[in-house]
Amino acid sequence: MSFIKEFFKFLIIRKKYWLIPILIFLLIFGGFLVVTQGTAVAPFIYTIF
């Protein structure tokens, strides 16, 4: 947990606010993959990329 706190301090101090929406999207997308266990979503991921 200290890594996450330190990373957010870095973002705030360096004024890298544009990274926050990217991180939120990646966390939601990763959580979605974990919840669905990847197999049911795989055909849709290939169409996105």
C-alpha cells in the first residue's frame, strides 16, 4: 500500500493529473477481466485492439 500512496504523492507533486484517468481506466478494465475470468470477454478484447 505504501507504493500506491507514494505514487499518488508523485502524481500530485509533479502535477501529472492527466495520468489519473488512465490509471482508473486500467484498474476498471483489469478488474473486469478478473471478475469475468477472461474467457468470456476474450473475443471482445481482440476486437478492441
